[in-house]
Amino acid sequence: MPCIRVVSAIVFANAHVITCNARGTVATAVAIDAGRIVAVGDEHSVRSRLASKAETVDLDGATVMPGLIDTHPHLMHFGALAEPLVDLADARSHQDIVDRIARWADNVSAGAWIMTTPVGEPHYFIRRSYRDLSEGELPDRSVLDRATPEHPVFSRRGRR
């Protein structure tokens, strides 16, 4: 049976550490103690945060970045899949929808499709839907055509 070696303190050094902080800092080392990150920076500064018995792993310039663990599809739904869409979730009226699509159209080549999120919240929420628009109904093609004559527009209905 293989022996499992438990390491309490470890320094990952000679790395390209993407910190994802507001300044966009890229560090070269990470110190971990008892399973928690305790320091990020250069090798000397992170090593000073650990006991002298810390193991060092030379990553030979490999990239280290925070892990994203999402046991439900929220990251994909609210992030990656929604990014290329005109956000209509909180739209208040047909004119509001027209204005948002028109602004988006200003940055898209003529003829390119423009797609939107549904009006209101996703189907698994109950708080808001297209019925909350001042008109009480979804916009039809004539409303969407006012937004841009040079782009086809696809807008999903959302929940009922």
C-alpha cells in the first residue's frame, strides 16, 4: 500500500501566480500552511511566513491561479453564457429595451446578430418577469426593429 505523506507547510516557487486582485498583481510564489494560503508574493517574503521546515516545490514557471468550484451552474449561467447578451433582466419598458439594444448595436458590425437575456429573472426565481414591464407584455418585432434596422435581434421570452 502506498504511503501518503502529509505536508503541513509548503511553498510553491518559481511560478506565475495570478492573484485576481484589483491591481492585477502577478506574484512568483505562494505559501500554504495547514491547507490554507498564508502568503502570496516573492519566494523570500512568502517563505518568511512559514516555519523553516516548509517544503518547496519549484514550478518551473508554471501558472497558478485561484480554483473556481461551482457545484451548481451559476458561474456558467450568470457569467460566461450571459456575457455576450444584452441584459434585459431589469428592463422597465419597451423603450428601455429598445435603448439597451440600440446602445449594443453601436458596437456591433452591421448584420451581426444581437441576442438578449430574457426580460425579468431566470425561470427558477419568481420575483420578476416580462409582466412587470410598463406595457405588461413582451415587445414584438416592431418594437425590436426600432432598436436597430441593421441587425437581426433575438430575444428569449423567459418564464411565463
